Amino acid sequence: MSSKKVLVCIDDSSYCKAACDYGVYISKLLNLPLVLLNVVDHSHISKKVNLSGNIGFGSKENLLEELTREEQAESKELISIGKKLLKTFSAYVKEKGVENLFSMQRHGNFEENLEDLEKETNIAIIGFDKTS
């Protein structure tokens, strides 16, 4: 990916469609490729309310295994949701007439991923709500 691109960052918020619309408009206006980006943040917070208290022999290993399984399941779900979003919005953008389209799913911190893509990005449109 050598030329500058229009980057549209998406998640499952209600702002994504509008962000895609802006991305389509700018991509066509500047004749630039459009990139849809979904970032999966794997910062897991356990759903267990209270992990403190008396832990008996062998309980520590069981607790760690349970937390690991919980984190793996959450990560798989987030990856799956992100892939579905990319597929849905890729189809939407193609319907709007964008032919030069890329989609990518990256993992980790959103801000760090955005920094990594900065040099090849002409404009970034952020269509998500961090509270969702």
C-alpha cells in the first residue's frame, strides 16, 4: 500500500454508516483508495464480580484456567463481530460505487494502530463511540 488512502475506522456503533458515507464521498472526491479498519482491543475485564477471598489448594490453577477460557471466548467473539462489520460495510461501500477498497482487522490499542497507519493515510474518519 504505497499511495495515501482514506481510512474509515468502524466498530458496532450507530456512527459507522455515516463515517462510511463520508469516506465514500472523500474517496471519490480525491480519487483515493478507501480502507475500512476494525481494531480489536483484547483488554479483557473479567465478568466475575469478586475474585478475592480464600483460595484453597488447587483453586488458583482452576481460577486461572477459567479466566483464560473467558478471555479467549471474548476475543473470538470480538474478532467475529469485527469481521462481520467489515463484510457488511465493504458491501455497503461497494454499493455506493467505491471500487478501490481494502478492509483490515488489526489487534491491540486503537491509537497505536492509527499511528502505525498514519504515513499511508490522507484522512482518517472515526465512526465509533468508545462507550459502545
